[in-house]
Amino acid sequence: MRYPKRRNIVWLLALSVVLILVGGSVVALRVTAQPAEVPGHGMICTTDPTSTFTLTTMEGTVSTPDGNIVYMWGFSEDGNPFQHPSPVLCVNEGDTVTIVLNNTLSKDVSIIFPGQENVQANGVPSQPQFDGSGNLTSLAPVAAADGGSVTYSFVADHPGTYLYESGTEPLIQVNMGLFGALVVRPAAHSDWAYNETVISGTITYTTQFNPDAEFVMLLSEIDPMLHAAVEQGLPYNMDNYTPRYWMINGRSFPDTIAPNGAAWLPNQPYSSLVHIYPYNDDPGAGAAYNPYPALIRYLSVGTEDYPHHPHGNHGRIIARDGNVLIGSGGEDLSYEKFTVVVGPGETHDELFAWTDVEGWDPVTNPIPVTIPQLQNLTFGTFYSGSPYLGNTDQLPVGQQALNACGEYYHISHNHALQQITAWGVVLSGHITFTRIDPPLPNDCP
Ligand SMILES: [Cu+2]
């Protein structure tokens, strides 16, 4: 899944038309118009054959679900317009990664790459910067304000999920949006998260995942008063720092579940809907055979722990901060978790599969309770009218239905409930959904 490095009108129009036609949700969505495929959901990688990226600092705005517009900064790649968050850069283990930072802002900016070793800046080791009085001014050499440039490079030695972010006034600049995700894929297995195999008794454990089900959850927060002060060039007392918005991949719920590239979110291209279908390890199951889990890459640039919990099934944490969870003797240290607590600056990789444990079926295995009559039910717009996966049924007259094909939806959210708000509006912020489609083949859009 590659993100086109140069967008054009034709591509955007074609995407808009396709998104409208399919109602916006979509494992099967494949944009055939040039220049590249853009899936409706799932991680969108920005790649380059030589792993060379030109990041330019940009000003822009994002919209929030309470109707607000917030001034932001961001890194845009290769002449693209402002986007938030900055692009997901994907490289392969062993690549020499080159990042050319061009700074258009009126403040010095730098980039740090937590987890990468021997980072060079303009050919010399990237190190913290100090002024003449010995005060720390930046965690890395800067691209000077108003047109400066600096080139960072490193060898991506370790597969994993990492951040890249501003190392200059990071409390302000990261909150302003100068951050993104960096994914390093194992050289030998692009569909494994890490190289290692663990054999524990009769169980062989690898980090192989379904490449059509790879997701990023980049968690962040915004203090809009800080952003207003920066926009107006005014000082801001960071003692007053108060986040009001919480974002996943740069959007607050319900925008989080809109597709990648949604036309009404022109600067916020990344969906965070986890769109999967049931786990099935029976090789005789035909198209329903789905033996590899989804991979969800959690990252946080917030200022406090975010206890994120996907409902429906536990996930298996396989790595933290780019370190696969294997002991020194090769033992499997991965663990199942209901709530993934992602601390500031951390990354957690999770394998996630939805298993149809009970296998309820209206004919062969009906639910052993009487379903109340229609007029005695209340339900949300994502209910299909039937409790059975893949079935749709009658809804009350006038009920709006956003369910497409009898799929299930599970909420997936931050359990610090004050953070599922948008400046006081409840049920926003750090919420997204897991969408489980009926097994393939299905007629889901
Ligand atoms: Cu919950």
C-alpha cells in the first residue's frame, strides 16, 4: 500500500468518486486510477526506492468534530500540501535512510529519531545543541528558521515501529504537529513485524500478519489555546497547558472511522478504522481461510498514558519501542492484553484477531434467548437488524442504517474517558471502531 508521492487532481477526483460509490468503507476498495492504489482503510506507507525523503515544514489547519478549526504545523513529503499527522515513512531493515528537512517556519526545527542509532546530521553525528551559555537549545542540529535545511541519515538496523518528531522545543513543536510514524520492515519477511521465530513446546510463534490488515494508531493531543498563541506569535505559559482534543492518526471520532483520503478532511488523510474479517485457520475453508492476525502499531506523542482498549477480543502485544518481546534464551515474552497502555513516546505492536468463538447461526446454532420485538429495541446506526454476523434484518421505520452487509462493529477507545471528548463534547476524541465483516467471500462494499 503506497501513498502517491505526487497527488494530482485526477487522482483526487477518481478517489472521491469511488469513495462516494462504495459508501466509504472497504476492504476491497482498490483505486485503479493512476498513480497508485489507496485502500479505504489501513496503514498508508510513504515509500521511496532509495529511502530518501524530503520533509518540508508546513502550516495548515485541521478540523475537529465540534466544528472547530485548529492551526497546526506538519512535515510534508516531496512537495505535498500540509497534512496531519506527518506521513508514515516505511523503509526496509538495512536501508540507509536519508531525510532532508527544509524549514519554512519562523522557528528553528529539527528531527529526532528515537530508537535509531548513529544518526548523522549533515554527515556528522547528530547531537544535542547548546547556546554559548551552555543551555540546551535543541536535541539535534536544526534547520534554521525561514529557509534553513539539514540532512539526517541513519541505517535502519532494527525492524519495528518508531516515531520521528521535532527535537526543538518539543513540548510545543510536537503538540503543533511535527511528528509522524516510521516503520522498519524485516529484510527477509515484509509480512512479519519482526524477524524472530519462537518455538515454545508445541507452539511456533512468529509475528506474521495479514498484509491487508495492517493499521497505525498514532495517538496525540492538542491544546487549542497553545495553537492560537503560536498562530498569533504570542508567548504561551506552558503551566497553562491543557489538552482539549485527542486524536488518532490526526482525527477525532467520528472522523477517525472515515476512509483514508476522505474528501471532507483534506488535511487529515489517515483513517483509523480497523477493518478485518474473522480469524479462520482451517486450510479447507476456501476464501474464508484467514490464518494471520491484523497488526496494529500503537504510538503516542501525548503527555500522559493513554489506556487504549479494543473491545471484542484480547490483542497480543509482541513488541515495545521496536523491541520484540523475546527473552535472552529465546523464550516468548509476548502477552495478551485487553487494554494497551501507551505511554508518552512509546510504541506497542499488537497482533489482533477477531474469533467467532460461539459461531452463532440463525439455522444451525441460534442464540438461546428470545429477541425482543422490534418496538422494544433501541440500537445505534451501525446495527444490522440481526445479531448474526453477515445477516441484515428489519429496522424500525425511519431508523437510519449505516450497516452495509451484516458486519459487526466494536468500539475501540481510550479508557481515560475525559479523553474521549472534543473540548467538552462527549463521545469524540480517542475513539475508533473495529469493523468485522462476515467471512469471505462476502458482498460487503
Ligand atoms: Cu470500553
